[in-house]
Amino acid sequence: MSHKGRIALLDDDELIISMLARALHKEGYETHTLNSSFQAVEKICAWQPHALLLDIDLGEGPNGLDLLEMLQEEGIDFPVIMLTADDSAESAIRAMRSGAADYLNKPFNVEEVKIVLEKLLVNSRLKSEVEYLKNSTTATLGRTFIGESAIIQKLLNNAHKIAAAGVQNVLITGRSGTGKEVLARNLHYWRFGTRKDYENVPYIAINCTALPENLIEGELFGHVKGAFTDAKTDKKGVFELADGGTLLLDEIGDMRPELQGKLLRVLEERTVRRIGGKVDQSIDVNIIAATNRDLKKAVRDGLFREDLFYRLTSFSVEIPPLKARGDDVLQLTRHFLQNFASKYSKQQIEHISKDAEDLLKSYAWPGNVRELRNVIERCVVMESTDTLDASHLPLDIGGGQQHFSEPRRKFQAIMPEEGIALEAVEKAYIKLALERSDNNMTRAAKLLQVSYDTLRYQAKKYELT
């Protein structure tokens, strides 16, 4: 049975507490029971539960409402459900005002407890994920990995088998821009997509190079209040946030050696400990690591742990560069044309000319799919046409090849010895074209072999209109 979360139970009635613990354990929860308010706040915070069931009347010592207020002062990040035999409105109002997430009267139905608990845990998890993603620059939107070439179909078939088998550690390699994050999203979907609660299954992505060295450990493992100067409250790390789902560790090849050792421990023991914490917390996370580095070389150079390398490479998939994917470049082009036309409310570019197809297929695409995406986005924004032509593509893609007209191929530029600003050249030729065409934008655009919209944009940029 999968691990559903850690639940703390505090009630002075041992019969009730043992009954609840057994019922929740059968549902897949890990439980921690207390029957006294003595040092309860310290013990609960140290155990770092996902939720707390707290009785109001605890006999001697502070009552449940007092403990709730003390817990709130500690800055807890988990929901508290109050339990009581007192069905008066006064107790309920005070509990909710003190920060309780819900309130149950004794005697209660165990099924009711399960329903309330599951709802609160889902809401708490979503709140934590949203808060993390709001502050994250690496959040990844759901996308489909596109490609019909034989090499991609084989890759996707192998990746699907890995996900369907429930493999928990996967390594994705490939050059920058090939789609490693997109494939990670697909692995997540193939693993959990058939579940009815799929939309609640967490997917968290973190770039191991995007955060300063002094912050990355806290992002990964979280921290307890007071662990360091700025630790004002408890904070979950991404391993906890992704519990029950998927965590993508992008650019794993650039992770610091000391963190590599801690990651290896997580992979082997499936537990994490927050910075400053005393408790190892069990986690059930699919971990996908991605890198554009040659990890074998990094191991030889002493930059990557050999034991972590072998742990990660048990199941790995390598995404080929776009240049090796044949006609996939055309399929991706059509996909981006459609998406960006919708995004920018522009005319749909429905066709691709033969010259444009030849250019797209012959260009090396050093930036891979990301570079293609950027090129097509600019074409959609700048052009108003139903056919993508070679002249709409950037010059560096064509490089003066035979796809261009005879005058364009024969053009020879002269570079002054002292150099010249590229913008100055562009401005001068636009000015010449406008003069020759008596400021007729349509004729000037034909002279420059660009679209009307492109010329209008550039002329306005250089204040020539």
C-alpha cells in the first residue's frame, strides 16, 4: 500500500487514539500517537506530521485549544483537526479562530474522519505546491512529446515501459533544448495518468543550477524553524512536496558533490531529513534526473560520484538532437505554428513552402527544439501569411544557400576594416529601399525580400516612417 502521509494523534482517551491509529494505518497512513499535553508541541513539531488530530479536553495541563495556539506560534504548515465531546458553538468558534482546519464532534464516524483528513491533505498539498511554483522559475507546463521518427518512437516506447513498470529512479540525458523536461512530464503522466485523482498527484521540477549554493539544500530538503538565521518557520523541501508523485531534478550533472551524497542516501533509503530536523521522514517519490552533461566523463574527472552514477543509470533514456530526427522538425514546426497562432490571435500559417521545408530539414539546429520553437514564434508574430516561406526564416538558418533567389545568392557584402554596427547596415538598406520605392512599403518589402509586416516593424524601429 502506498504511503499517504504522516498523521499525529493527541487524545487522552487511549481507546479512541488506538482505534483511530489502526483505522488510519489500514488506509496507508503513518501515525504517531500522544496521550498527554506534556511537551506535546515540541514532540509534534519534531515529528513534522502532514496533519494533526487534536482533542480539546486533555485533562491536566494545557488543553487542545491552548496547544493549537502554541503550534500556530511555531509557524506550523500542516492542518489541525480538533476533536471534542463538547458540541457547543463556543468551542467550535474558538477553535476555528485559533487556526483549526476543521472540527469533529465525538462520537464520530471513522469514515467521516478519513474523508475530512483526505480532503485537508489534498488542499494542504496543493497549497504548498502552488506556493512553491509561484516562487519557482522552473515550473513546467503539461506538454506532449511530439515526434514520429523511428528513433523517437523507440525512445517513447522504452520510456513508457519504464513508467508502466513503476521504476522510481530514471535518468534523462540529451543536449540542451531537446525536450528533457517534456519527456519527464510524459513519464509522470504514464505513471499516474490512470488514477482518478491524477490532477492531485504532485509534479515538482527544480533546476539544480538555478538557485544559489546557499539555498539549494534548503529547497531540496526543507528546514525546521530556527535551523538557521532566516528560518522563521518550518518549510517543506521539494522531496516532501513531491511525495506521492514525481520530482524532476534538472541539470543533475552540475549538483555539488556534498549534495550528491545526500541525494544518494535519499535514493537508497527513501527518507529525507529537514535541515535542523531530528526525524527521518519516509517519502514515496518518483525521481527523474536530467542532464546535458557527459556523466561518465564527469565521473572520470572526479566531478560526479560513481556510486550515484550507477544508481541513476540503471534506467536511462537519451533524447537525440533535433538534427537526427528527420521529418520531426516539420511536425514540430506545424505544431508551433498552430500553438502560437492561437496564443497571439494571429492568422493561421497553414502551409510550408518546399524551400522552407528544405531549409528547416537541412539546418543543424544547435539549440534543438527550443531554437526551432523560438524561430517559429517570431515568424508567427512578424508575418501575416498563410504559407511559411524561406524568406520568412532568419538568415543564419539559410546562410546564402540555393533556396534563395539569384540576386540574394550573388549579393556580396563589404566589411570596413574598422568594422560596422549591424543595425547601421540594416537601417541604411531599409532607407535605400524606401527611397527607391518612393516610400511605398509594399514595393520596398519586395526589394528587401521580406514581408510587409517585417518591414513596417523595422522601419518603425529605426524611425524611418
